[in-house]
Amino acid sequence: MRRSLLIKSFCVSSRVNVFLASILLSISSYAVAEMEFFSIAENAAVMYDAPSLKADKLYVASLHLPVEAVVNVDGWVKVRDSSGSLAWVEKKMLSQQRYVVVIAPLADVYQSADTNSELIFQAEENIVLELLDSESRGWVKVRHLSGQVGYVKINQVWGT
């Protein structure tokens, strides 16, 4: 009998929690993003501390900088960059084109997803690379601005 009461109590409690969560989500004026990545689409995008052109300007992000969407609201997106900093940017300043940024002091880019393959080039920290493919386990295929293409270990870049 006691076990039966515990199970009924748990089921009611779970339903109440789901109900309360759905209410909180529905009354919120913010829509949570699905943790997707974008890149800055303009040569210079102003990053703000709130979703308004009247808000304080935090910094200017450059073309192709990868950012992770955290929250979407009325034409604005709250984004996180590779340093973990959060800022608001106008949605129109973002592109679906994917890029990654090197977070290692020096990232090795190989001919194939194998450290035994030919080393194509090395990219220094904070260099932005175009993301071409992320199908190789532990590796991503990238293109440098110069046109060189190769594979870099996923733990040496941010934005995937």
C-alpha cells in the first residue's frame, strides 16, 4: 500500500512539474534558442548588453566570428562567443554560414582526419576558419581564408 501511494504521489508530482514548466515557458517573453551556431554576417556588428539599440554597446564583432545563440527575442539574439562572453546582437547581423575559431595556441590542420596524414597548415589562436564538414569523429573539415582545406581536431576549435 505504501509503495502504491509513493507511485501515485510521484506521478502527480511529475504531472504538476510538467504543467508548471509549460506555464513558465508560455508566459515568458523570451524564446529559448536551440543552442545553434551562427556567424557574424557583417564586417562589424555592434554587440549590446540588452536587446535594444539604446542599450550599452559592449564591443564590435568582426565578420565570420562564430557565435552560439542562447536566446531569441523580437529580432534580437543573445549570443555566446568562444570566450564565454554573452551579448545581444540584431538577428539581421547573423548568418547561417558556419565558421569555427581556433582556441588552441596552434592548431594543426591535416590532409585527412588522421594525425599521420600530411600537415597542410597551422592556424594560430583566434584565427577563424570556415566549417565545411563535421562528420569525422573528433575532427572537422575546415577552409582557411587563403583557400587551404584540411581537417583539424575538434578540441582545437570552438563553434561546432
